[in-house]
Amino acid sequence: MRTKEVIQAFNEAFSANDISFMADNMTENVVWEVKGETIIRGKQAVLNYLNDRGGEGIFNLTVENLLAEGTMAACSGVRHMKNNEKIQDFCDIYRLDEQNGLIEKVISFTAER
């Protein structure tokens, strides 16, 4: 898959809480930085974080912008959360590994409405 397709599919998997798909598309040494909250290092730690947050459930995720150039991508949009009806605007910046095309870094920004 090309960078843009990987990021689109990854966001769809995030919305569906498809941890398996996300795991298959991250490097072992992935770093996920959630600005203002935490930095998670390593695939297993990221998966644990996602599993812990999976209970929140995303009702709907709308990608409004998706830009990709080489191994870098930026994706922004809106998430409607299931359990508490929160609405979040988000922007994620991705870097993919040049060798295998897997996600090696994510920087996430979110703002609640």
C-alpha cells in the first residue's frame, strides 16, 4: 500500500477498534506521542494504550484532510465518541519506515468541542 492508503486504512481500523490491523501496520519500535498527554514507546505499549482506550469507542470518524508525501502523512478530521458523546477534532502526523512502509511514529493533537 502507498502512504496515503496505509493512513486511511489505519484510521478506519482505529475507528473500528481493529487492534490487530493497527498492530500489523506498526514497527516494533513505534513511538506514539499524544501531545499534552503522553509519549508511548514500542508496539506492545502502544497496543496496551489503544486497548485501554478501546472501551471509549468511536462512533464515527470523519477524515477531512489527508496529505501524504513520501513516508510522511498528515490526517485531520472529527471523532464522535460513543460512550460519552464527546466530539474531538484531531490531527495526526505519521512517519512510515522507508524499508517496510510500516508506521514508525505518530504525533497526535486533539481538541474537544
